[in-house]
Amino acid sequence: MVARVPDPDAMVTAEWTAAETVAHVAMIAKMYTSLVRRDSAPVLDTRGQSQVEKTTVDTVSVLNTLVLRDFPERDIGVLVTGLLADIEEVLRVTEDADPETSLDWLGASKVPLAGVLAHLVNELHIHGWDIAKALKLPWTIPPADAALFFDLFMVGLLTRDVGHLLDTDEPPRDRRIAVAFRSAYTSPVVLVLHQGRVTVEEPGGPVDARISFDPPSLNLMLFHRVGKARSVLTRKIAVSGPRPWLLPAFLRVVRLP
């Protein structure tokens, strides 16, 4: 799709051109080749690596700006060639690896290998959507593929170690908030926020709210591409349960950039 972009300098988000968006995704793929190959040197310099370790959800933009500044290539043909090569390398290196292998991620968090791959797939989905929407090009996000982000990345992260990725200035609430998530493409799960900590529980216990979702719509909403009201009004996301008014407090902690 990006090979057909008529103007690489066209703005596709408030901050990035089409070329900058492709560069962002290409750099993530390049960083992941280093992450899955334990014998390779880090792609980022000392300053960039330091920013990775102290990044929170709210400061991801700082890391993105730093990485794009140090990665000046903007020729879309060159970027796509490198992106495809790095994806192939990631798949080659991980072909026989244990998908549950924990890898270091942003903000001193831990993510399973399968979650890292799911995150890369989601980057292709979300930023492909950005470019397609801005330039009025066709773009489809398959629900089963979009579901990998929630199932493998989000749940995988929350069952390991979130580090300080979800740190917030908001004081921890004593009130326990349990939210059940369910879709046709993911395993049912309950996410619990209690005293600032998020944990994963098996379904079946008492919950405050239930969310039934279409995976592409949930991902686009979580990454602020589609509004919450629109997602609910179009029935792509349905909210129920005895205390749905607790969801805003939950989502102020369980959030994405």
C-alpha cells in the first residue's frame, strides 16, 4: 500500500508525514531484529537505550521523536525494502523459539516473544490505517490478526512484569476494579486494577464491567484513532455489567500511547 503513496511528504497524522510513518514502523522492525537476536548489538545508541528503559506509556512520544531524529532515511522504497527484510529476519530467528520466552521491553517491562511479534503486526495495522485514511486508500484490518495484540501482547505483558510502563501521577485507588474482556477471536479474560497494580484473572468471578469487542475497533480506540463514543454507537464495542461507570478510572491506568 505505501508503495502507491503519491506524496511521501503528505501529512497522515498531526505530527508525521507518510514517509515518517513508514520510517517509524521500519525502525521498530529493525529494533526487534536486535531484540530477538541476543547476539546482536542494540540498534539505538546509549542515549536511545536509556530512554527505552525509562519510557512510560505517556512518554513514548519522546522515544519516537528521538528514534526518528537518529534514523534519517525517508525514501519510501528504501524503507519498505528494509522493513520487509527485517520482518523476514525476525521470523527466521524466531521460527523455532519458544513463544513464551520473556523479552525486555519498554519501561523495564517484560513481554513474551509472541507478544513482541503481535505488537509488530499491530504497528503495521495502525500506521497502515493512518496512511490509508489520510490518502483515501483501501485498508483492511483482519479481526483475527488484530486480536493477537490483545491476546498475546497486552495479556502477555500484564501476566509478566509491567515495570514502570503504566506509571501515572494519579494516586492509586483502594477500590478494586475488575473488567471482563471477551471477543470472538480472543480468550476470555478479566483484568483487575487494585491499588495501582494491574493483574490478570480467569473469568468466572465478580466483575464491575464487561466489554465485548471487535478487535480492530478496540485497537483503533485504544490508540486514539477512533473515539469511544463512536465505537459504542456503532456496536463495535459493547459495555455492560453492574458498575460500568468505573471504566474511566480503569482506563486511565490501563492505557496505550
